[in-house]
Amino acid sequence: MIPFVDLTRQYRDIADDVRTAVGRVLESGNYVQGAEVAAFEREFADFCGCETAVGVNSGTSALHLALLAAGVGSGDEVITVPATFVATVAAIGYVGARAVLVDVDPLTHTIDPALAAEAVTERTKAIVAVHLYGLPAEVDALAQLASARGITLIEDAAQAVGAEFAGRRAGGLADIGCFSFYPSKNLGACGEGGMLTMRSAERYGARARMLRDWGQERRYEHVLPGFNYRMDEIQAAILRVKLRHLDRWTEARRERAAWLDTALADCDVRIPPRVAGRRHVYHVYAVQARDRDGLQRALGNRGIKTGIHYPIPVHLQKAYANLGYGPGDFPWSERLSNETLSLPMFPELTEAETAEVARAVRDVLGNRPGKGR
Ligand SMILES: *Cc1c(COP(=O)(O)O)cnc(C)c1O
């Protein structure tokens, strides 16, 4: 059996350091938003090449606070894509704004800047660019559009820690970056966690900091209606240990992706895009196959676990029917949902396992000739 992702292998590699870090927090008696969170914020900001970072309790909370810090509220419009995890669109709803969806670029599966430009109105307050699967969106064109129209550009970098665009790291590619430390993300907590990053601390930092802890300026002085979105000390301590290994883990993901790219190059699938100047971190290694469900079944029969990210695009989810979109509105996002299959991908996947996955895909598709893409 080859797992889709196995978090126990990573833990075994670093168990001693993690236990020491957790023990230190347990002994300290400080369990919420203390010295560990402050140190992790500093280290994470440095990692992303940002001025400041604000730790929170999930990626969803980070998105919510990013929109609030940018002053987005009811009646405003926020442009994003339907090809994402539902949290991106949910957060827009939390602040009472309307999600205006635009399709993705067919090559990169990230927001199409030309479509984003067409969707801008006087009510547009923000654009949320999702770095889907770990490949940065076309942020230069979006940043130009945003600054010309006085719009805040937000990165949903939940899948893209360590990814790069023109040598700059995700989190520092827009006005505000949002990260998730959900356990299976490239930098995963042993529980929930998230982070906002900002190139400039002045503009949004103080607001985000207040909002995550009940809108307090000083203790029990609430100047904004805020939230309990604080980060746990134990999670911050564990994430500090893991951050030291992240570059190595990202290289391991990229090495496995390169093996798969080579092995599947002449196969009847589309392999993940390689785009000049953008460093993909392969949160998932997603291929597109015409008979995706057949491929998934056949791999499953051989003991290879796979995933689908995501089977239903957000605009076709029941929960978002009120946005007023329907089938056919976003052809590339819909095609992605129908054809995409995520193969096993994590840093501890062995070379032999990776080769077996590639061999199985080639075997399965080799049995179905004549469907060239
Ligand atoms: C994981 C994820 C989120 C949400 O993060 P949580 O920590 O689970 O709240 C948001 N956007 C994208 C693209 C994600 O992959």
C-alpha cells in the first residue's frame, strides 16, 4: 500500500526535537499566544521575506482577518476563483462581502489576471489570489491591477509556503499573505494553526493583531469588535522546530515531482505546469486525465491512494448557490474538477514508492490507448 500522505514518517524523523519543544511549553505554564508564538512570527516573517507576521488559529482565520484588515465589509466585492478550497470563498462571506468569481488560467490553474481585470467594479475592495497546489499565481499583473485601482491584493498561500515568484517568496508577493498550518500542509502543526504575513507592518499589521485577540489595544480595552483567533504556544513551538526543516522538505517534494514529471512525460496525462520564474512547492502533485475516475479506481486496486482537489468547484457547491453561478460559467475550473487527480506526494515518500506510482500510472493508461491529450 502506498499512502497519499503519511504524517507519521515525518514525526519519527524529528520526534525528539518536537517532544523537547512541547515539554518546554508544558513546563512554562504559558499556553496561548506567548513567547513561542512571538518567536515563530519573527522566524516565519524572515522565512517569507516579510516585515511582519501575525499568528492565528487557522488558515481560514488568516483569510478572514486579512479581509477585515483591508477594510472589506458588507456591500463590497472581492474577486477570487472557484478552483480552490472552500475556505477562500467562505472567508469573503464572513465579512459580508460578495465573492465575484473568475476562471483560472488553463495552464497554471491560478487566477487569470485578464479576467480579474474585467471583473473589477467600483465596489471591488480586494483580490484573493490562490497559489493552487503550491504554484504561485501571476502576482505581477495582479499587483499592477490592484495598485492602479486602489484594491488590496491578498495571497491565499495556504498551499504554497516556500513557493517563489521571480525570486520572492509567497507571503511577500502581495499586500497580505495567508497561510495554513493544517497538519497535512507543507508546514503542518500537530493541530490547527495559521499566519498572516505583511510586507509592511504599518498598513494592516496592527489591525490584524488586535482583531485576533478580541480587538484589544490594551488588556480589556476593546477598540474593535474582534475574535478569539489566537495561536497555541504548543503549535508555535512545534512549527518552529519544523520550519528549520522546511527547505529540505520542499526540495524533497520537488525532487519527487521531477521524478514523476520525467516518468509521466509521454503518458496520456497532463503533468503539473512548470512556469519559468515560479518555484512550485507541490503541496499536491496533481495530474489531469480524461478518465480520471477510472485512473483513480485502477490505482486504488493496486494499493495506491490518491486524492481529488477538488471534486466540485466552489460555484457549484450547494452552500454557494446564492452567488448565482451555474454549470458552464467557469469552464477551466470545471474541467479541473472533472479531470484532476492528486498522486501521493510528501517528502518522506521513498524513491521506490515514487517509481511504483509512476509505473502504475503508465500501466493503467497504457491499457487505454487512443485518448491522446
Ligand atoms: C487549507 C486551505 C485553507 C484553509 O486553511 P485551514 O487552516 O484549514 O483553515 C484555505 N485556503 C486554501 C487554498 C487551503 O488549501
